[in-house]
Amino acid sequence: MELRLLVLFALLVAAPLAHAQTAPAATATPAASKLPRYTTATGLITFFSTAPLEDIEALNSKVAAVFELATGQLAFSMLMRDFQFKNTLMQEHFNENYAESEKYPRARFTGTLVTMPDEATLRSGPQPVYVQGVLTIHGVKRKVRVPGTLHLRDNDLVVTSKFAVAPADYKIKIPALVRNNIAKSIDVSVIMTCQPGPAGTASITN
């Protein structure tokens, strides 16, 4: 069974993600224990950054995710080649020179909610949360702690997050020739609408 991610991202950026801070894992409450597993295969992750020569922007709408609100566990996975750029040449450079998508095809994340709002609170509107776990990009695993929101809207779980990734943290090399023309920071955004399903363990296969 391969836990796969999230969160996106294996690119050129600055502002490294903070290491996971010590915090208690989310604890299940009587209300939370009744919540089903939520999944999607069409989560959306985008990144954007302004660069001196050209803005860098791409999206991936094939992100798989599993959320176990009863335990606070979650997992994401995506293929790096599923990122779509407006500029075809930029997409080729991303896959061949930076993400090395042939060698490192997937980015993935597995983690736990630091805090767990109860069901009534989640249904009242988007609730701020933090997630900590392990993010794997470019074959490198790092502990991270990132912010996000959760919202139970009708029968769906809506998930959002926004953060930045540093390429050096994941051994992504930027050629010296273009280093000064590459954005120093890339904003990564996550938007997912997950549907309920049978309870289980937060994992993704294949």
C-alpha cells in the first residue's frame, strides 16, 4: 500500500516549509467517530509565482485524497506529470529538469490533523486547522506542518490549504543560467471537495 500525496508541488520556490512542531494528534470525539471516510480523485492543486521574465503557473486536477475525520488521519497523492502549464516549453522543463517526473513520478503526503473540530462546528462554516505529517517530493521526505480549512457542506467535505515549498529542501536543482530568472517563492493552493464513503484507514493504493 502506497501512501501518496499532496500536496503538489516539487518546484522552484523559496520560504521552506516549517518542520512539524510537537503537538498532540487530533483526538476522536463521539461526534467525530460517527463521520465517514471522505475521498476524492479529482482534487485540485495549483501553484503560482511571479518571476522576472515570466510568471510560473500550473494546475493539477487529478489529486487523490483520503480523509478519516474520526481519527484525524489523511493522505494525498498525485502524479507530477498531471500538472498542466499554459506554456508547453515550461511544462517540459518542469517535468524533465526540475521535478524529474520520470524518475520521481509522484508527490505524496500522509499526516494527521493537529486539531479536530466537532461535526456541528464543521457544518457551521470553514474551520481553520493545522496538519502535520510527511511530505514526499522528488524522492525526498520531510516533516511539515501546514495550515488549512475544513468545512462539512451538505454531504461533502471541502478542504483548502495554502503554503510554500522550497526546492532546496527537496534537492531540486535550479541551473545557474536561469536561477536569477526563476521565482523565489511559489504559492501552492489546495482545493478539494470530498465525498463520503465507508470508514477505513487513510491510505491510497497504486
